Amino acid sequence: MLEKPRVLVALPDLNEGSAIADWLVAEGFDPVQLWNTRTAVDEMHARPFDLLIADSVFAYRDGLYTKGRPRNPLTPAVVIGDTDTVPPNEAASTQTMCLSRPVERAMLMCYVSMAMLDGRPARRSPRKMCSKIDAFVNGLPTRILDVSNEGLRLEIAAGRKQALPAYFSVRVPHLGVSVTVQRVWTRPSPNRASATWYGGTLAQNRTAAEQAWRTFVDTVPVSNDQHAS
């Protein structure tokens, strides 16, 4: 049996912490509830974990990050609460995601999925930023933001009322590329109002289609546009 991802849930409100722990269990995670900074720091030092969900007061005012984070600097975290207290270097960190209250299950699990995906110790291949390549997703125009041999991140402009399904097709017509992608996470675009980002992995493709995709990844020009990240 595969070991479930271990998530530390360091929140002062018992009801909020219990609800989030229940959501995590339902999604196949192993949550550890912690009610104060001291026990959270002890747990961070005692055993490995895959994700930290922490109250912003615990994380910054009470020193959870300074006391426990240095032992686990690359482990992803979701900080819940007043995002004005988050230091600028942490707000911009790829290892830290900030979520305001009230916490909704769908949004939290979206953040957890993104944090777990980006926090993996090593990708099978590097992610490559590209120059917002025009493509089609299930026939709708989209822009590809970055690619790897295993997947991609894309942006769909405002106007779509429903999220993409669990599996969708991506076509880059002028390059003859067409693949099926499994949706892994969804989030609002931080750069364009009302646009949506999707991250996914290649799935259920023929060998020829995957080879064409890898060739596309190898030859696509790298973007220097920092807003694409």
C-alpha cells in the first residue's frame, strides 16, 4: 500500500482544524492536527511531512516558520489567515501559498494540489517556460504558459462558465501537436482578471502523440517573461 501524504495542520480554531483534517482524509491525505506553535515545531522536527497548513499568526508572529521551517525549507506550505502579515519574500515563494478566511473546501484542496505538485522533490523532467503559445482546449482558444515532457500549464481567458473536465484535449494546430491531458489543479490567474490557470499531465495518449509532444517541448523557445511563471 502506498504511504499517504502527511500533512501538518497547525490551526488554533478546533472546528476549523477538524473540518480541514476531515477534507484531507477524504482526499487521501494523512493529516496531523496541531493546536499551538510549540507542538507544531516539535512535530516539524520529529518526523518528515509533505505539506504544512498553518495559521498566519502561528507562522509569522509566533515564529513557527523561524523555529521549524529551517529544518524543512523546501516543503510546501499553505498559510491561512491575514495575508498582510506574510513577509514579501514568503509571499513570492513557490513553496508558500496564502489563503484568506473563510476557508472553502474546493479552494483549499485546489491549493493543496498545487502545493503538492510544485513541492515534489524532483520532476521527471524540468518545466520550460514558453512564450504564451496559442492552442485549443476542447476546441476553445487558450494559451500555453509552460510545458514539460509530462504535462503543461495553460491559461483560459474570461468567459468560460464551467471548469475544464477531468480529461481534455490540447491541440497546437500549426505544429501538428494533439494530446489528451488529465487536469491536476485549477486556480485563478494572478496576472489577468477573470482568467483561469489549469495544470495537467499527459494521459491516455498513443506513443506517436507523446513523441510529438516531447519534440514540441524540446524545440519550443524559452520565454523570459517573468509574468508567465
